[in-house]
Amino acid sequence: MKTASMLFAAALVLSLPGCGYNTLQSTDEQIKSAWSEVLNQYQRRADLVPNLVATVQGFANQEKEVLTRVTEARARVGAIQATPELVENPEAFAKFQAAQGELSGALSRLLVVAENYPQLKSDANFRDLQAQLEGTENRIEVARNRYIKAVQDYNVTVRSFPSNLTAMAFGYKTKANFAVENEREIAKPPKVDFGQKAK
């Protein structure tokens, strides 16, 4: 009896003009595609990291702590199983995002360390790797923006009437999106200090 009533409700919802079923399918596929591109760019970055670490290591052996942090952060990123289902689980998505953020921070510290080695900055391999890494970071930003837009479109469809009835009937729920870890910190204006003491 319950199955029959569920089927009747689903048929009723689908018979409504503008029920949103096709839009839900389309936007869900856009999310999957956008997420695949995000993962693709994160993988590209993860593949570049060992080469970058090895190149810096050749010049900056005493910077073991920074190099170790980069290597460990990359390992944590690699330990998280990044599947399309990850976007369905807010906790797993948050862990994935935190691991990627940690890797970004470690890479930033590594590039700052590299600035202290003039011979490293002039090395062609390092310059090429740095350019590739910067390009990858830009690609990650573009891919994340596309994913954010795809999730927004999907979530609006899931929450809008009458497509929300279709979403409820078929079990579609809103999906997690990228968020800023510490909104308060980034809302503060940056302090500018040129190292000059007030007279």
C-alpha cells in the first residue's frame, strides 16, 4: 500500500508542468562534471608537489621542517578517497577541503623559503615547476568557481517550488559547497608594515 501511494505521489509530481525532474538531472550532472574537474586540478597539483619538493631539497637541505610539512600535507590529501559521493557527505567534504587548505598553506611556506635561495630562484627546473604550480592554483580556483555555481543552481532547484516536491519524492537533497574556513579572519583588513619604525 505504501509503495503504491509513493508511486502515485511521484506520478502526480511528475505530471505537474515544470516539476523540475529534468532540471534536477541536468544540474546534478553539472555538479558531477564540475567536481571531476576540481579533483583533476587537485591531482595535477599533488603530482607536481614531489618534483617541487625534490628541486627545493637539492638547494635547501636545512629547510627540512617545511619540506616535511609539504610532504605530510600531500600524503593527507592523498589519503582522502575523493569520489563523486564525497559531495553528498558534508563531514567528508569538510575534511577534504581542510586537507587541501593545509596543502595550499604548506606550499605557500615552501615558496617563501625558496625566496631565500637566489641560486634556486634562478634554476630553470624550479622556475618551470613554480610556473606550473601557479597555473594549477589558478585552474583550481576556476574549477572551484564552476563547482560552486553548479551547486548553487542545483540547490536552488532542490529548494524551489514545485521542483522541491520532485526533489522530496526522489530523495534529492542540497549538496555541500566550498566555504571559507575562518570568515572572521579574512574579513579583517590586512596590516601593512614596511618595517619602518615611527619616529
